[in-house]
Amino acid sequence: MIFYPQERIGLFIDGSNLYAAARSLGFDIDYKRLLELFAAKGRLIRAFYYTALVEDQEYSPIRPLVDWLDYNGYTMVTKPTKEFTDATGRRKIKGNMDIELAIDVMEMLPCLDHIVLFSGDGDFRRLVEAVQRKGLRVTVVSTVRSQPPMVADELRRQADSFVELLDLEPSISRAPLHRDDTRGEAREARTPPPPAPAHPDEGDDLADLL
């Protein structure tokens, strides 16, 4: 990763996309470590995390993660999912956060020098191009080592640099807890709650998980 000490950095995390990428690589993300990693690279101005939530559920598995992030240095951007029935009569839920992410990126441009986009969605290629025309650098974090690769080729080509998520695993992964470890309680106190499994409401098309 190429960062300069005086760069103003903004993180923009597509929650469902990053979760799917990490899951495909077989590790959980420690969001405290992730924040610390990029804070050490320059002047971290803001870290945005985007996710959609099912509001009428009695319990959402992702809610503990959302609450933890909100209290620990992340700017949370959420919205309720939308339910509809497709032409075949199947119930579907949509929770796309692309517009919210793109608007925040454009609004933050005057305050930043370097944008780090945690997503492999090819729809962001045009956004990256627009940001670059304003003189900012863009780093995309995703993976090509999953099957299939999580990052769209056009997005990877457009970015100034691409960071393979698997290469970050030693720096941002959550260490497994061992119940027979006498230091377990102390380690739990330092480590943020494990990311709850991404709720099926995250992502563009969630019907297959309902």
C-alpha cells in the first residue's frame, strides 16, 4: 500500500461486500485493528460503514456489530431494506447502499487526499474515475483470490492501487478465542465483538437467503 504521512484518508466500506469477501477467504475482520492500520498510514479523517437493516425483525444478527462500530470510530450509514415480489411470485429484499456511498464520497472530496474503497463492485468504477479527476488517489480493497474473484476487473483497473484483502489478513483478522485460555477474558476486553454474520438483508439481491 502506498500512503503518505500527511495524506488525509477516508475509508468507505461497503459492509455486505467486505463481509462476503472476508468470508470467502475464511477469516473474520477485527474492525478495531482495521481502523488502527489505516490511522497509522496518514491522517484518517473519517471511516464510513454502509449497511442495510431489516427494521421489522425482532432481532438482527448484524445489530451488535453496527452498534459497536457506531461507538468506536466509524460513521454508520444505514437504511431499511425494501421488500417486493418479483414476476415469479418470489419474495425479495433489496438493500443497495451504492448511492449513499457515492454521495458521501463526493461530499467529502474537499476534505480528503486519498480514498480507500472497500468494495469490489464494478458499479463504482465511474465514481472512482470522477474522484481521480478531482486530483485524489483511490485505493480499492477487495480480493481476486476467492472463487469467483470478488472484485470487478474494470474497478481494479481504474483504481490507482489495488490491495488484496487476503494480504491484509495478518493485520486485520480477528484472533479466535479459546475458552480454556486463562487470558481469554483480558483478550476479549481488548477485542471488539466479533462481526455478526452478515444478515441476509445485506446486498443487492437477498431472496436466496430468505
